[in-house]
Amino acid sequence: MRLAGFYVFAVAVVLLPVLFPDNYFVTVVGIAAGLHVILAVGLNLLMGYAGQISLGHGAFFGMGAYASAILTARYAWPAPLAMFVGLAVAGLVAWLLARPILRLRGHYLAMATLGFGIIVHVVMVQATRWTGGPDGLTGIPALDLLGWPVDSDLRWYAVVAAAALLAIWLSLNLIDSRIGRALRAVHGSEFAAQMLGIDTGRAKTQVFVVSALFAAFAGSLFAHQQGFVSPDSFSLMVSVELVTMVVLGGMASTFGAACGAIALTLLHAGLVVFEDYEMLIHGALLMAVMIFMPQGLFGGLSQGARRLWRALRRGGDN
Amino acid sequence: MLDQLFQFLVTGITIGSTYALVGLGFALIYNASDVVNFAQGEFVMLGAMTAIALLAAGLPLPLAAIGATLIAVLVGLLLERFAIEPALGASVVATIIITIGAAIFLRGIAMLLWGKDFHSLPAFSGDTPIRLGGATLLPQSLWVLGVTVALVALVRFFLDRTLLGKALLACSFNRAAAQLVGIDVRAMLRLAYGLSAGLGALAGILVAPITFSSYEAGVMLGLKGFSAAIVGGIGNPMGAVAGGLSLGVLESLGAGLISSGYKDAIAFLFVLMVLFFEPTGLFGHKTAERV
């Protein structure tokens, strides 16, 4: 029962390409949406459950991507090994950073994570010998899963969908574990959680590392799927987008974060037709959603639906 | 070597003055509303770009500067009225996203109006550099420094000596209490947004002849201003000024002595170190957190 939502989601993901074969929105946009789902679900563990904002998550996404890109394209390492290195680097950095950075709160935490994201971005642009600088790195080979080359949009859709479902499944289980309960206590009141004997520093460190690992994993997949990485894909704006996805999803809901990721990806794909007006509309929508539905798009919609349902029932009784 | 150091110092103080003005705006808004306004850098950009446009439309420079500042103040007031006031009392994350949305929105408008090219403003009093020992100083740097000093002094006088300024500060200490003694908290909120938009716009106009401007120019300036406010202890106006100057000098020394490509990384590394070791800022008050 706990995983009922998960199964519904999984069936929808499998049915989409069957119902709409060769549809640009399903395969191409779907791949981007799937990667965003992994990122948002990971960030949601930190933001939604532990209540810690991160405006620098693009950095961990970038670490995974660049580790895979550099090691496979330049040194011809096997893809899984490169991905493992990316995960290790992102996890280690997150672990080192977690204690000092998660002691901060509110705007200080926002500033610190933002600064971290910018520093990593500057390194991507400047360390030209390794990263190729602003032009980025090309020639990243496609994934090859035990002799099954992932070389078409549909195959990539399958791989990314499977990865996104795995991320959701992991997140759902993590939240219901002992760690998850400790995190929710930290979100409620860090002080009270401490009084109950929860090592809050440790709990926050663990979730920071886990959410960095989610991001680095998505980064590795992204690098292989695009065949190309450049610093633009990991800029401050990307980190802001990720936070927006989680908040749109209403925070503290794995499916909310997943839906927020999908909604924002579709929005971007749709806004492209407005060309020069894209930025203006994007900004206006962000403001409008936060002003009128501070509990997130899905929180707002589901509350509206509940109210409507109650009103209808009352109407029926009379 | 000493001449070179002096040169870096002069450059650093010039650019640091801009950060100081932006940071001052951050501090004023934070005091009045507990909101960190991520659209602060966009006021800087709007000031510079509007002044450039008004000048191109045939207005003399002083009028263009005044007009641009007034337009930025108007935008600041509109932002407060239509984006901040409806969301009073929202969570920190929600207000961060609202102001980031506002920043993207303003950037979008600027891009439609002025395209993606870089524009520049002519220097206020010529480009002939002034020699100071072995270092050179652009006349525009003197304008930046002079106006910054004057503005900071004015803000200081306003906060310390006028009733309106004291009312604004009272809101930052305790909003409910301020309301109880008859201060119109909403009006103070508008005042803070108008004032900090004006300060930002003036900073943008002053520095536009040195750095050029484009629709995206506000992003980094805004973040540096935010850093200045954080380094100075958020909500402490004079701390923000000190924070801005130290950030500018550090960045300029880093660019000159280490690597110019890494100057932004050096600036933010400094901010991170301050946050890790002195989380309330270098010039902030120590406060205990209420549970």
C-alpha cells in the first residue's frame, strides 16, 4: 500500500512511449524530465525532509558529469568505473562540506551553498586543461549495458526511466527508515530532535551526502546521454531550477518533487516557442506560483480539488 | 611591486564601493522585511541600462542619471507592492524563489528592451587617467568613491538622526513592537524597497562607464552585494559597507596576484570561510537563536 503511488507512476512511465510512439515530448523531453526527477528527488530529501536549502546542487550534478566525461572521453576508462569515481568525489566533497555548512541556517545557508556552487562552476570554466573550459568536452561515448548499446532516444528513455524509478523507490524507502524519521524530527525542530537523542549533525550529514550522490548519478547519465558537457549545464540557474522543482512539488513529498521536475521540464520545452519572451514568462510564473500557492503547485491543486469535492458533496446533501 | 599593490587596492576599493552600495540595499530590505532580495542586482542593471537608454534618447547625462534612478525606484516600489506584500510571512525558501523570479522577470524585460549586447556609458568627466605615484586612477573611480561616501553618510544620517530612519530601524528590531508604537510597518517596507532600488541604480550608473553593462550584468553584482551584506553581518547597514569594501579589495588582490579568472571563486571562498568561522558575519551582533 505504501508503494501504491510508486506502481501507478511506474505504469505511467512504461505506457507513455507505447501510447505515443516516436513522440518528441515523450522521448527527448522525457529523458530530460527523468534526469530532473532524480535530481529533484535527491534534493527533496535534503530540503523537504531535513529542511535545509541548497542553492548549489548543480555543483554535485556537474561533478558526476565531469568525472564521467573526463575519464571516459580522455582516458578511455570504462563507464561504470568513471561513474563510481564521480559518485565517490561528490560524496566525499559533500561529506567534508556537510558539517560546517549545515550548521548554518536560512539565508546564511542559502549564501554558503550558492557560493559553493559558484566556486565549482568557476573551476569548470577555468581549469581548461581538465575540463575543456567554457567550450566543454566532447566525445563522451554512449553507455553500453552488458553489450546492449544505449544509442537511441527510446533506449535512453528506458535507461533514464529505470534510473528515475530507482531514485523514487530509494527515496520512499529512505524516508520510512530510521534515518528518515530522524530527518523529519530535525525539520520539525532541530532542538527538540537533539533532546530526543538524535545526533542531528550526523543525520544532516548523511542526507547531504545521499542527495549529492543522487545528483552525481544523474550527472553521469547526463554526460553519456548528451555526449558533451559544458559549464553552462551546471550554472547557478540550474541550481535555482532544481530548488524550484522541489518547492513546486510542495516539499516533503517524493512524488511532489518528481511531478515538480516533470512540470518544470515540460514548461521549459513549451516556453521555447515564445523565444525572447521565455525569460519574462518564466520569471512571472515563478513569482505567481510562490505568491498564490506557497505550498507548491501540487499542494495548491490538491487542496483546491479537496475543497471542490467537499463543496460538491455538501451541494449533494442539500 | 608596491605601486602594483597600490593599483590593486585602488581598483578593489572602486569595485568594492559598488558592492557596498548593493549590500547596503540588501541590509535595508532585510531589516524591514526579513527578506533577502535576490533582485537587488537587477536594480543595478536597470539603473545602468536605463541611464544609457535615456542618454541615447538625447537627455543630458545628469538628467539621464536622475531619470534612471527614479525609474528604478518605481520598479522597486512595484516589486514590493505586487510580489513582496502579497507574500508577507511566507517561508524563507518561498521568498527566495519569489525574488529570484522577479530577477529573472526583470532580466527578461531588459533583454527585450535592449537586446543581449553590452552597452556603456561615457565617463562623467573624461577618460584621462590621473597619476598617483606609480599607480593610475580613472576619474570615474573618483566619482564612484565620492558618491559612495556621500550616499553612505546620507543613509547613516537618515537611520541615526531622522524620525523616519529610526522608525525603519525599529521595524528591524521588533516588527510587532514597532507596529504597537504606531509605526506604519507597510510604509516602512515600501520605503526600504524604494531606497535600496535607488541605491542599487546609482551604483549601476556610477560603475557603468568602467565595467560596461548588459541585461545579465546584475547577476554577479547582486550576488557580491549579498555576500557583502552577509560578511558584514546581515541586517547591519554599515557592516554591509565594510563587507563590500573588503570583498572588493580581496577580489582585486586575488585577481592581480593569483589569477583573474578565479577572482569570483576567491571572493566566494572568502565568504564561505567567514560563514564557517564567524557565521554571524565579521561585523554582526552576536545573537542567540530562539528555539
